[in-house]
Amino acid sequence: MRVLILNIDRDDDFGRKAKVKSPIIGVQDNLDAANKLGRIDPEDSDLNAIFLAISTYDRIKKEGKDVEIATLCGDINVGVKSDQKITDQLKTVIEKTGAEEAILISDGAEDEYILPIVQSRLKITSIQRVSVKQSKELEDTYYRIIKLLDDDKVKKQFILPIALILIVWAIFAILDMAASGFGAIILTLGAYLLIRVFNWERNIAMMFHEMKSGMLTGKLSFYTYIIAIVIIAVSVFYAYNNTKFNSELLWAIPVLSFLKDITWGIVSAGLIAAFGRVTDTYVRKNKVNWSYWIVPFSLFAFGFTASAIFGSLYDSLLSGFSIEPFLTPTFIGYASVGILIAFIGAVSYHYIKDIYITEEHEIDIEEQTTKLLEKAE
């Protein structure tokens, strides 16, 4: 049974530096490759590995066993590309040497990642690892950090918030707004943590995917979303400019002023976004999505009731917690209209749901049943 002393150079130092073509089979060819690499880069750890492979070859050869030696080289782009090259070279070496067992020689943890590849084709009886003693711990630590940073979960949980903070900081530093930049950083980090806590990552990713798809395919919803965002932004600035911040006033007064001024901006943005969504659905599927019927009723009901509540609370606090603002025709009228709209929307939606949505569901079931019957025939 032939034993193969297998040396692995996953990042192809022999090929890149010494211009040696791999696989390198035979003790003499491995010695020549080591000499070439040693003249160019005598500090390369792959030299230790190949000389250990040669030393192991000589020792087993003296024991009278049938042994061969080979060095496999990957690619500078360590990963799928390099492992594919090593796999192809290993197949060539097995065909030429007829080896059935292998002793794996490695100069670090990185090379040992191809262990499953070798094990799927050869029985590994031993693994010999070599590294310069002064750099062993440093090399392992460096490689583990690199592999950790390459993990998608680590990128999203740690690198992403750091990147966001640096970007926000850089933007405000360029604008010479250092004090505001600190507040923006806290806001960005808080928003990120909030998204993580409530697992909104998928929803946000879907939103960006829809926006990208809308831009490429010309969907109306893409443009209505942009208009909705602009309306909300303008409403926020308008409400902020109209809000009077005074340390002598109760903190709730400016908050209520801001909320009552932004209410109809939110309603307008929601109506425009919903319109674009319904239109796209109709164009794509050639049918109306009746589940959106309740949206305008809900938005208008919110607009009237919120305006009534926030406005009356604002006036009440300004006048010293008076109940009179809640007895005005404005409050009663807005609140009544909001409740009436919500009632009409709920009743009509229930009616439409029973007729159209149930009918569409039954049609879908019939279509699926027909397809199953056609397949069975």
C-alpha cells in the first residue's frame, strides 16, 4: 500500500513567487522547488513545510515502506478557487502515484481547511504540522481573526454598525457639524439596535429590493414611495420649524405641537404609497387587490382623530389643563368624522372581504385542483 506524503500550499507561494508548476511530485522536484522558493523568500513558512515533508519521506522510506511525496498548490484567492485547484491536482497525483494513504503536512490552520477534500479521496493516517515557533501563535490568531471577520453574521452584527457610525461621523465632519454629528451617531446606532431587537432586517431588505426592482422595471410604487418619503421629510421639517421650544413650557406642549403638525403629512404619504402599490398589483396581475380597501379609510380616520386629540390636548395644556378645548365644535366634528370613516371602512371591508377575497381564494383553490388533476392524468 503506497503512502503519499502530501504537502499543501493553499495560497500558491511556490507558483506565485518561485514560478514552480504544481502538482510537484517526487522528492527531487520538491527539493528543487524548495531551493527556488528559498532563494526568493527564505522566510516563507512553506519552506518549513516542504522540508518537513521531505524529512518525513526519508524516514518512512528507510522503514522500507512504499512512499511518494507531492506538493499541491492552490491560488492567492484562498477559498473556492484555490480549493478547486487543489482538488484537481489531488486527483492527478492519485492517478499518477496510485496512493491509498496519506500523511498530511501543513504549515498552519489555513491549509488544514482542505482536510475534508483529502479525506474524501485518501485515508489520512497522520497530520504533521510545522510553523516557526516565534510566529505560530501570531499566525493562528491572525488567521482566526480573518476567518471571523469573513463570517456574514459577524459582519452584520459588529462591522455594519461600526461602518454606519464612521460614515455618519465623516459626513457631519465634512459639513463642520461635530456636535450634531454626535447626536446623529447616537440616533443611527439606536435605530440599528431597534431594527435588530424587533427583527426588521428582512422587512427593510425587502423594501430596498422592491425599490431597486421598481427602478429597473419602472414600477409606479417606486416613485410613489420616493414621493411619500419626501412628504414625510417635509412634514417633519415643517412641524419642527413651527414648534416653539421654551424651557418655561411643559415638555409635552412642543411634542403635541409637533405631532399635530405632522399628522396630515403621514396621511398623505400613506395614501400615495398605497396608490402606487395597488396600481402595480393591478398592472402585474390584472386584478384589484381588495385587501388595500381599508387603507384609505384607516388613514383618514387616523388623520381626523389624531388632529382632534393632539390639537385639543395642545390647547388644553396651554390654557392650564382646561377641558374646554374638548367641548369645541372642532374637536367634536373631527372626532366624529374620524369615527364615522373608520366605521364605514370596517363595514365595507368586511363586505368586500366576504365577496371578493373569498371568491378569489376559491378560484385559486380550483385552479390548483385543476392543475393537480391534469398532472395525475
